[in-house]
Amino acid sequence: MASSDLEHLRMKSQVAFGQRYRLELMLAVAASDDGIICLTDLAKELDVAISNLQGPMRSLIGAGLLTPLPRGDSRRKFYIRNASAAWAWARELHLQTLAERTSDSPHQARSTNSGL
């Protein structure tokens, strides 16, 4: 994803959730084939610090969208995605964000600002 698109996605997440990385995290979790994720792996995949994802992760757990799995022998902590319409909604919000970005053009921005 282009840097400007990523920044727009994070701004949308901030408005929708009060957290810059929650929507990005939700999209990564929703894209997981088996619904089992690890915060360390997601941080690497999204190229963000783990600390940026810890608050959004706690929020998703608190909302019942993710459940921590027992640690077992692994040093890494895994979570499982719970069934919810929230995952489809996150995808829809992302598509809306992409549509907004593609509909924004320099011409539109100039004509909007010309009346100021």
C-alpha cells in the first residue's frame, strides 16, 4: 500500500476508533486464513512497532473480537479471531477509504479551495 494511502487509512482509523492502527490491525487479522495470529508477526507484516499495535490489540480482545490462546511451549503469544460482522465492516471501511482516495484529485482540491 502506498505511503499516502496508508496514512489516509490511519487517519480514518483514528476518526472511527480513536486509534491510528486499529483498522490496519483489523484488516490484517481479517485476512488471516485460519484466524490465528501473533502480534509479533503482524507487527513485522505491517512494518510497525509492536507498541503501536498493543493498544488496538487490547481493544479487540476487550470487544470480544479476539481471544488469547494458551501459550504452550511457545514464547510468542497467539490469538484467534472470533466470528463477527466487525471483520467484514473493517473491509468495507477500507474499501470506502480507498474510494475516497481515488476520488480525490488535484482538480477537485483546487476547485474546493478556490471559493475561500
